[in-house]
Amino acid sequence: MIIENALLSVTPGREEEFEASMATALPIIESAPACIGAEVRRQHENESVYLLLIRWESVAAHMAFRASPLFAQWRERTHPFYAEPPSVTHFNEPITR
């Protein structure tokens, strides 16, 4: 499993609109093949910054989503609120103890 980590900077003053739109966007991404689940958290220190965490079966699954019609629906609901492009990275399985 891979975790996609996206840091989202929302235009100040549009946080409520973003959160309402995100409530309809999360089910879209979660309906994608190989998506295991997703969540969004608002930053405590700066309320215009959000953390999007998506669990994928693989990076390839994430890239397949980005090439699908579902991504266009996701983008339509989320991207109008961004003050700057999201910073997206992927994390591997946890390190064993």
C-alpha cells in the first residue's frame, strides 16, 4: 500500500466552500479502483492549509486515477479553491520495528 500525501493551500476566506466541495469530492476519489480510503485534515496553525491522505494499492493505481474521467470530476470540485498547486508525494509501507 502507498499513501499519497497532498498539501493543499486554499485561498484564504474560501475554506468553508472548499470543505463543502471536498465533502462531495472524497466519495469520487474513494470510488476509484484500487483506492483504499481517503481523508482530509485542516492544519491547526494555518486554517487555510489542508492535508489530503489517500491510501492506494500502488503508485500506478494513483496514476491510473489521474488519467481517468473520475480525476476530471475530482479536479472540478477541488482545484478552484487552491491558492497554489498542491504538493503531492507518496509514502511506502511503514518501517518495521
